[in-house]
Amino acid sequence: MISISYNKTLIGLIFIIIGLALFSLFLGHYSITVSETFNILSQPFSKKQDYPFTIHQQIIWQVRIPRILLAFFAGASLALCGAVLQGLFYNPLVDPHVIGVTSSSAFGGTLAILLNLSTFGLLSLSFSFGLSTLLFIFVLLKGLKQNNLLILILVGLILNGFFSALVSLMQYLADTEEKLPSIVFWLLGSFATANWNKLMILAVPTSLISWLLIRLSWRINILSLGDNEAKSLGVSVLFSRWLILILCTFIISIQVAVSGCIGWIGLIIPHAARLMVGKNHQYLLPIAFWLGGGFMMITDDIARLINSAEIPIGIITAVIGAPCFVLLLRQQIFSRS
């Protein structure tokens, strides 16, 4: 009975997201009619090679479609990692920032902008710093001979504060006319520079790792019961935890590299998904994935349309996320009472 309800929820959500993606194609400061949009979308399947709307083609295929899909995969990756980490740390207030990967990736990106590196350099530094942070945490805990979650969270918070300070230092050192605006805009998150290359960089590893995490959902269910219970059920706690953390680190660091730091998605979307399908991660993770992607697409639509000068995504997610989180907490409190 539960699986039937879950399947209906998932299929319904997927159709809603597809409809939302199509609707987002019509939105933008450059007006393109619905009929023109569908004609452009159907052109690759048509024998007719010469199509009159060349500017419209560029906008649909080179701007709007990559941007919509990039927003979807960024939101999906953050929401999925948020749900995974909340189960892994058995704490509903955990989000992807807790292990310090987001801030270290942000430092790598700001350093690349300050050094005037290319887009590839920015992606490389962001990803390298994110992965190096997790490796440092692993080596440190190995040296301290500590494997409990409290120490892991504390080390993550310390590194988060350390790299946040370094990001502030980069902003202080940056040229106020050229570099500083670029750093601030990138840190607040944006899909304005979306293209097919960036989409592939994020979409391919996100799809693969998301599939792996969903396959590991039974381990996350067991780990969410606590270390002692997991060991009694024959699960290798240390191996499973670090495997899942490494997978989350990969897609979080890539997301930060591609679209900057975007908060709240990894915190509120898992709560909304739990209200829909419960706490079983086999059902929770796919719903969080699709729900996060849809929410990010809506947020990006607002960012594109609310003002002639585009508003950074991070501002909108904070403005929407804070009251939504309060409502979700209120709903959970009342559901328990």
C-alpha cells in the first residue's frame, strides 16, 4: 500500500517538474510565444533544416534549456545530499554546509576569481579544495583515533569557520571595481552563466552519484538508527559513513564550483519530502531529488523575472527558505502532538 502511494507521488511529481520545465522555457525578458517555442523544440526532429527564428533558437537552446536543467540538477543535488546527511548524522538540522565542503569549495572559487583564472580553473580549484577538506577531516580523525559523529561535526564546523574567514580575506583583497562584484555575485549563487559544458559537468556526476546514494538508501536507514544498532545489524559503520560522505562531497563541491553557494535547499526540501513520504530513505531520497530540482527551477524563474538586473539565487532561497522552514517545523510539531 505504501509503495503504491509512493509510486503515485513520485510519478505525479516527475510530471509536475516536466511541466514546470516547459513553462520556464516561456519565461524571460525576451518574449517568445508558445507556438514558436514548440516549433523550435521540434525542429531537430523535423526534416526542414532552414528555420527562420535563429535568434529564438539561440535563446531556447543555448540559454534557457541549459539554465533550466542546470538549476534542476543543482537543486536536486543539494536536496538529496541534505536528506542523506540528515539521516547519516540522525539530525534534521544538518545540511551540506556542516562538513565544511561548501565553504572550502567557495574559497577555491574566490581564489580562482582573484587570480583571474579561467572557468576551468575555477571549477578545478573549487572541486580540489572541497575534496581536500574531506581528506583532511579523514586523516585528522584517523590520527585522533576518533570516529564518533560529534567530533566529525565539530571538525566540520571549525573548517567551515576557517574557510569562511579566508573567503572574507579574499573579498578584502579583491579589487573593488572588478573582482569584488564578481566574487560576491558568484558566492550568492547564480545560473546566469549556464551553458551546455557546465550542465554536463554537473549533470553527469550528479545523476551517477544520486543513483548510487539511492541504491545505498538501506544503509542510510540503518545508520540513522545509531552506531550501536547499525553494528548489531552487521553494517560496517565507518566504511559506510565515509563512502556516503565522499559521494556527497563530490556533488556538493561540483555544484558550488558550477553555480556558487546556495543555502537552505539542503535543509528545507528534505523536511518537505518527509511530510510527503515519511522517513524511509528508499522513498525519501528520490522524492527529495525531484522536489529539490523543481524548487530550484521556481527560484531561478523568480530570479530571472523579479527585476531587470538578475537577483542572486542565494538571496531568494534565503527569503523563501526561512519562512518555509518555520511552516514545516510547525507542521511537524502539530503532526506529532
